Amino acid sequence: MATNLALDPDLLARALEVSGERTKKAAVTLALEEFIARRERSTLVELFGSADWDASFDYKSARDRGITAERPGA
């Protein structure tokens, strides 16, 4: 999809230099992919510590008996 954008030329030049990409399109595409990945990771970080924890579960004992944790939907 063709899109016209007014980009800061200095910023674009820095993106080309830092990314090592050969074209403006490749540099902008990489920047967008990294931006999206970073934002998605930040939402995962917010989930840390929100899972229920069973302190009495003995994973070593369960492993020795061949018991595995069941995943929902598996």
C-alpha cells in the first residue's frame, strides 16, 4: 500500500545509519516492526506477578511420578 509521509530527514538518515538497512522503506519497516514488538512486550510485562501461585505444589515430586502440568486447551 503506497503511503506518503512527511518524515524528518535527519531522523530518517539516523535510522538508515543505525539500522544498516539500504533503503528508506526497509529502515521504516524495521522501525515499525521494532516499535510494535516493544509495545507488545510491555503489555506482557504488566502480566508478571498476576498469575495464581500454588506454593504447596512440589514440581520435583510430580516430575518423578510422570505428572505434567496441563495447559488449558491442550
